[in-house]
Amino acid sequence: MDTNCTTVPATELRERGSEIINRVAYGAEEVVLTRRGKPIAALISLAALEELHRLEDAEDVAAAAAALEDVRLHGAISFEEVKARYGL
């Protein structure tokens, strides 16, 4: 999905907040807020945020599956062994 990304000074958000939020919510636009020319935050649609969370959850599930497979193949080690190995 192609999205437009616009850079907006934070002061402009104060002046035109409703318009900018509507562009994000209904126009599939992404907005990067800046302060003194440096990015400080981003506005994305709720759908984009939900997709981001879905992707992160899928990565977490894949990492957990890989960890379980590693334990299946190589066995587990106790917390005491971890502490000794890493000097904790």
C-alpha cells in the first residue's frame, strides 16, 4: 500500500490539528511532526497501527517457536547454569 508521508512542524499541528488528523485518519497519509526541523513524533492511521501490532505479534510468535525448537534440539539449561555462564 502506498502512503504519503508529510513533514509538519509541531506548531502547525496546533494551528491545523483537525485537518492534519483527518488527512491521517481518512486519507492514508502519514505525518512526521518536527520541532526545530528534527523529527519528534509520527501520526499514522489506526489501521496502520493495528497492522504494525499484528506484524510485531507475528515476529514474537516466530521467535518463541524458534526458541522452543532450540530447546527441543539442544535441551534447556537451568537458571543457575545461566548465572554461572554469564557471571551473574
